[in-house]
Amino acid sequence: MTVKDAMEVLGARVLVGEEHLDREVRSACGSDMMSDVLAFSKDHSILLTGLCNPQVIRTAEMLDIVCIIFVRGKKPDETILEMAKERDLVVLETGHRMFSSCGLLYQAGLDGGAF
């Protein structure tokens, strides 16, 4: 699956990184707790979160996450978007709740990765 595929599944809107929509993603992780993301996320993944602070970008950078999707209609501020641009991350936003977003992506063939 590509970031563009995930975007279409969720009816998401691109906030940053439109030039990277062709990147491949292998799994997804949904959490508002970055400690859980650090423990359970895999590389080349999507991070789904409603947490709008710079720690999300720092966590994504450490784990080689290629796309952050803000759920529940959350809108990150310009500082967060600028940090994402500097790190070549794709940032999307969707009105779906986290549970629904994860379910739709799983149904479309994206999994959470094996433990």
C-alpha cells in the first residue's frame, strides 16, 4: 500500500508532503501515547494519532515512520507542520476516529506488523 492509497481509504487531506504520496507503507500504528508507538511501531509505517504536539514528529523521525495521520479532525499547528516538512514526512488529517481509521486501513490490507 502507498500513502496515497491510505489517504484515499480514509478520505484524508494532505497537509504536508504531497510530493511523497507514492511512498510504500508496510504497517500502521494507532496511538496517542508516544511511548506505545516507540514500543510497537515498525519502520515504513503510518502513525495514526490525535496528539498534536512536536513529540509526534520526533517519534516518527526516530522510527522511520513515513506518514502521520491526525484523526478526529485534529489540526496540527504550523510549528508541527514545519517540522514535518524539514523531515520529509507526509502529514494527513481525517475526520474519522482512530478506531475507524485503523479498521478501514486493516480492511484495505494494511496490518499492524507482527510482534
